[in-house]
Amino acid sequence: MTKAYAQPGDAAGTFLGHPKGLFVLFFAEMWERFSYYGMRALLIFYLTKHWLFSDGEAGVIYGAYTALVYITPVLGGYLADRWLGQRKAVLYGAVLLTFGHFMMGFEGDGGQDPASLSIFWLALAFIIVGSGFLKANISVIVGQLYPRTDVRRDGAYTIFYMGINLGAALGSLLCGYLGEVYGWAYGFGAAGFGMLLGLIVFIVFKPLLLGRGEPENPALLTEKKFGLPFEWLLYAIGLVAVVVCWWLVQNQAIVGTLLGGAGLILVAYVIGTAVIKLPAEDRDRIFAAMFLILGSILFWALFEQAGSSLNLFTDRYVDRGGVPASVFQSVNAIYIVLLAPLFAGLWTWLGRKGMEPSTPVKFGLAMLQLGLGFYALKWGAAAVGMENATPVLFIFLIYLFHTTGELCLSPVGLSAMNRLAPAHMASLIMGTWFFASATGNFAAGLIAAATGSEKASGEGAGKALVLDVYGTIGLWAVGFGVLVILVSPLIKKLMHLDTLRDAEDLPGQKELGEPQAAGVHPDLTKG
């Protein structure tokens, strides 16, 4: 049965022991992340230096933007699960992203000019919704290339995550340098070309995806609804979402209210579905997934200081040797490119020896390393004195700790979501994972606003304020990491990994000529 599922990938050939489709997704996501992180490296400086927002305002805007980037996968995942299929959703998202990144190249005259700002908000809205259609669904297609019990899954997601960060490193370096040295339009324009390359890769190499991510009912998409093909109406929903996000990104307080209300509804829906509709073991797995999802909120709230308060700290208080501050946004990504193969190999080696830490333990270790990173920067800055520039070594050190923590949580979390969720809830659970990231990113914006230098008089006072905040959140990270490790045996028990197995005789398998149709729910009962 497992052999039947894996056979198409074997027939199409593998590369480095993995289906070739993984590397199609690797390169498509690499260029998408090139564009996103290239723009992200410049965004906090664009807000403070070009649009002349205060540190506090810029931090909240940045947090609202990044939160919306992570909340829209709930919409994109739902539409893909129900009707569109993951591949079409990814393709549509890539088109929206390309529009958005090229629109960012229009910078106007700066300041608070309403007309130019309106175009800027619209560009952000296209990027937000495009990411929503692409992010959750491309991760789901990765999972569909493998049986649920395949030991290569964590390694595959780590390789995929390496592609994300290769693009992030190149984007931060090139777009950051062009934007700060030659002009904002050059940096944002380079990001747009990167996204266009990602779109081309995904279209040209579609056959290597082996039919994964296609709609469950293709005929339904061609039926006329309100005089238009149903597929077009789904795309129209995306455009309506662009308008909504254009308004929301300008009204950041509403984003916080939306996250709170929608989060409660989403969690209640997922748990309610698990309790009412799922067999006992699947229900327990959903509970375990929800624990990991909720725990990730604190991680991202602290980790995502990188693009906002830590970026400004690097610009103002670090001896950079004349290197543009935005370029240092590439450090985290470069570390991941270097370390991801080591972590992928480490998990596989430990797994074969029966010594691999459980997913919850990895989450706890991630939090511990996150806290140590903040303390490393705080101690380093204190050692040279508040009146002196902080040596750049400590920026590399905080990113090193945060990167090793990220590798213990993010790719492992992506794999856990896909493994623990029943197939018909795969994109919804992945969307919920990104929703937690949205909440964490919004909280990150509030934390960044609390470090704003306008709240303290003088450069030394501003530096001290940032480091005091970092000391507090570092302590929270360490404490929570210890707690997660202590409760990890209970969470591991809820995951029921010993009874996970792959489906056979899936509905629609013979009719569609595919090993697994999108959206079907394999039988995961015992025996």
C-alpha cells in the first residue's frame, strides 16, 4: 500500500533521495522568498526614513503587515481545500505577489503624501493576499509528495526550508544593498523580478509535481455561477481580500481585534471538528497540533524582532563598518542555508538510532535558544558600555542562537502539522499554523513599538531601553522553553506516532489515475 503511494515518485526519478517535485517547489519558493525578504529587509527603514513614520508607528505598521501576511493563508488554504486545489492557489498567489512587488517600486515624493501612501498600502495588500494563497498551499504540496510515515519527511521539510532561506539570504543582500545605496525603487524592483522568476519556475516544471495539489472536482470549477466560471469567482474573492487588506493595513488597531476574534473562532472550529467528527486518535493528534500551534505564537513574537526593532538597533547602535544595516537581515538566512543540511542529517541519524528528540522537545529547545540569543546581545552591549557602539560580533551571535532555535521549530512544525492533520483538514491546519505566526508577528510589532527610541531621551537611553526589553523577553523565552520540555511526554503521547500509517484504496484513486486525490481523507483507524 505504501509502495503504491510512493511508486509515481520513484517512476519519475529522485534527486538526492527525494522526489524531483520537491526541488521544483524548492526553487519556486526560493524566488518567492527572495522577493518577500528582499522587501522586508527594507520595509522598516522605508517606513521611518522615506514615509517619516515614528519608530512606534513603524513598528505597529510592520507588525500589522506581517500579521496579515500570515493570517491570509487561512483563506487561501480553505479555498484550496474546498475547490481550487493547492497548485492553482499557489499559481494565483504568485501572480498577485508579482503585481505587489512591482508596485512597491513606486515611491512618490516621500513624507506623508496621501496619494503616494495609498499606492504603497495597495502594494502591501497585493503582497499580503498573494502570500496567503501561496504560503500554506506550497507547504501542503511538499507533504503530498510523501507517505505520512515516510522517515524522509522531516528531512524534506528542512530541505524545503533551506530553499526558503537561500532566497531570503540573496533577497536581503541584493535588495537591501540596492535599496539603501541606490534608491528604494531599485531594491523593490529587484524583489519584483525575483517573484517573476519564481512564477516561471512553477509553471514550466509543473509535470514533476506528479499531479499533486490538483482540485478534487475540476469540473465544478468550469461551471457557471452568476454568469462566470466558478474558478473566476474564487479569484474574485482574492481581489476582494486585496481591498480589505488595503484598508486593514492602514488601520492597525483593527488587525489586533480581528486576530483576537478570528483566532478564538478558528481554534473553536478546529477543536470542535476534532471532538465531534474525528476518531479518538485523530482527535488527540489535533489537540497535540493545537498545543504546538499556540506555543509557536510566543516564539514568533520574539523571533520577529529581527525585521523591526533589531534592524533599527543594528542601524543605530552597532559598529557595522559602513555596511548597510538591511544587509544584516541576510545573516539568519545564511546561517540556515549552512546549518539546515546538518540539522536534516542530525534528525535522520538520531531517528535511525531511536534517539531523536520528540517534536515538543524540539519546540522547547527552540525557546531556550531564542532566550539565550537576546541575552547574548544584552551582555555584549553591556560589556562595551552603553556609550559605545556594540561590536557587530554580537549581532552575528544573536542571529546564530535564533537560527538554531528556528531550525528546531519551524521546519519541524511544518512537518508535524502535515503529519498530524487528517488529509481533508491538511490546508486548514497548515493555515492555522500560519495564523499563529500572524498573531506572533502582530505581537512582535507591539514589542518593537515598546522599544521606540522616541520614548527615551538620548542615544544611550534609547539603546538601554531596547536592551531592557530584550532582557525581559529573553527571560520569558527561557521559562517557557523549560515548561514545554517538562510537558513534552504528554504531548508526544497525544500524537500517537506509533499508530500512524498510510492510506490504501483511497476514494477517487482509480477514477483519477492518481495515488492520492486532493482533499480526500485516508482511513487512519487501526488494523
